[in-house]
Amino acid sequence: MPKLVDHEERRAHIIDALLRSAASSGLHSVTMRSVAVEAGVSVRLVQYYFDTKEQLLLAAMTRLATRMGERVRHRVRASGASGDPRGIIEAVLREAVPTDEESRAFHLVYTEYAVLSVTDPALAGQEFLAAPNEMEAFLVGQLTAAQQAGTADPRLDPRQEAVVLLAVSAGLGLSVLLNQRTAEQATGVLRYHLGRIFPGRGGTETD
């Protein structure tokens, strides 16, 4: 009896091969052939699941975004910050700081995608590029809730602070990728900025 093929598993295997290749040698160097070699399959099999490189790139970005969402939810649960806006905000922002191989690969490849989308009409406007706007709205909601609860400085503008926090976390993430500072130093900077918003509170451990 022939072995049943798990097509979703094969697709995931190929996508993961692209992500490994992009993380090690850059998105610009990825080809259908290089992905096939990394995955240990034929080019024809890669093309069976993905007609074009563009389709493969979009599928890989979707997979990365899903993984990162899972990591954020796990970090919030692990921190015990559920219901605590300050803890939730820190947990979310710390996902912008590469702390292990998976998060480093995510931020490296995501940054390359974002830059590529500036000049590639096929990537521009894709759903995954809307993530920063969604995150901004989420942070605005958390900051507003904190002000209503009396834990955040009521004089601050939640939207402006959300923009600043996202810009700071993104810049810190890039600085870690460039080895300008360690993940621990970047986390310290994030906590410094959160201290301005949540006066009178110490750091929240979210490891």
C-alpha cells in the first residue's frame, strides 16, 4: 500500500528550508534551486507546491508571522502578565529583540522582506506588512487601559507613546542584529522607556 503524503507537512518543510537559507545567506540569494537543495528535495517538487518564487516568499512570510504571534502569546502567558497592561506591553515589545536563533532569523528575514516590498509591487501591500499598524493599535489599547486603571501617566498621549515604543523596539532589534548591543542591554533600554510611562513601578520580569 503506497504511503500517504502529508502535503501540509511537505509545504512546511520547504518553507522552513527557505527561511533557513534566507537567515544564513540573505533573502536576495534565495532561489527555487537553493531551497530545494536546503530541503533535500528536487526543484520539481518545490515547483509542485509553489509555482513561483513569489508564492514561496509569501508563504514563508505568513509562516513567520504565525510563529511570531505564537511566541508573543507564549511570552505573555509565561510572564503571568495577563490583565496587566504594563507586563503585556513589555512582553510584546521584547519580541522585537532577537534573543535566540529563531527570533534572530525572524527579524533578519522580516527586515529583508520589508525593504524588498518598497521596490517590489508584488510584495507591497501584503497582509503581513500590516502587522506594525495592528501592533500600534494594540499598544494604544493597552496604554489607554493602564491610564484608566491609574497605573500609567495620565498626561501622556497613548497613540504617540505607542509609536515611540514601536520605533524604539524596532531600532533596538536592529542594533542587536548588528551586534551594537546585547539583547540584555536592549531590554534595559525598553524598561527605561516603560518606566517613564509607568512611574513608580520597578522592572517586570518577563523571561
